[in-house]
Amino acid sequence: MHNIRVVMVDDHRLFALAMQSLFSEADGVRIEAVAGHPSEVEGMIETLAPDIVMTDFSMPDINGAELCSRLSKRFPGIKILCLTMHREAHFIRKMLEAGASGYILKTATKEELLTAFRTLMQGAQYFSPEVTTALAGINTPKHSLETVQILDSLSKREREIIRLIALELTTQEIADKLFISVRTVDSHRQSILEKIGVRNAAGITRFAVEQGLV
């Protein structure tokens, strides 16, 4: 059997490079390329024809579920594995509804990742044990209807800004990272404060942590 060929999508460059160096030909897995931005991955798929796309959930401009849905439609045979820190059931369900074949946490071992890759190649799905628990609704924080409505009301850009605020970036740093103006960041921040019902950056950070947005 040929090596399992993987394209990885993750905007955390050092983590992605570490993942790429983790696997060798001896493992039967090769991470052929890393896309630092979701917009790069379709060209990589066309060029490299990977077996699996492994993607994070939280990324700039588009989340993992939206990317998964787009890739599933354009490349029907591609297998998509979500590798993320998010273990909440609503994130998992979004990925599965979008067509993902598996969902694994970034706390996984190399051995578990190898198992996930091989399981997907056999045509089955793979979930981390914690993910299976979350889907079963056991020991999983329950989101109130109000919280679900708030999460659904947040735009992709607002979710990204929430994440960056929680990571303690300044308004100027957020503007530079997202290539938008400080005024636009301030406008988004005000919208976020109103939607989630908090008064300051500390409230935004607390919300981000509680809802698994970072």
C-alpha cells in the first residue's frame, strides 16, 4: 500500500511544521504540504492529490466546517480529518454535518493519529475517545438555547476577533493581522460586546474560554 498522503491546514505555523516533521516514510504517512491559510488548500489538493486533508477548526476568515463543506463538494473523494483543541459537541457536530470523516484532539499521541489516518483510509470514521464522549452527551457542558443563539449570531470575522482578543492582542495588532483598519476592529468589538452581553475585553476572553473559541 502506498504511503498515506496528507495535506494539513493550520494557521499556527510552528505547530504545523512540528507535525510535518513528526511523520516519516517508516510510518507510512507523509504530510506533503501545510496550508497556513484555508484559501491555499484547494490548489494544493489539485497539485498533490492527497488522500486526507487534516484541518483545524478555528482559522482566519473561514472555520473548519465551512472549509470541509466546500472541499467535500469540490473533491468528493477526499477524506477530511479535523485536528483541533475544540472538544465541545456543537463543534464536532458541525464538522460531521459538513462531511468530515474524523475528529481528533490536538492532545492526541502520534500513535492515535496514525490509527486515525489508517482508519480513514479503510473507509471508516475515527473519533478521539473524548470526542465520542462529547457526542454521547456525557460529561459535556450543556449550552443553553441563549448561548447557542449567541454563537450562531457571531460572524466569522467576529469569532476571529474574539479569539485574538482572548490571546491578548492589541487593537492595532488585530488590525495588522487581519489587514483591516483599527476603526473596523473597534466596530467589530462593539458588536461582539453587544451580542454576548459583556462590558470589556475581560468579558470577551471569559466567553471565548467558556465556549471553546480559543
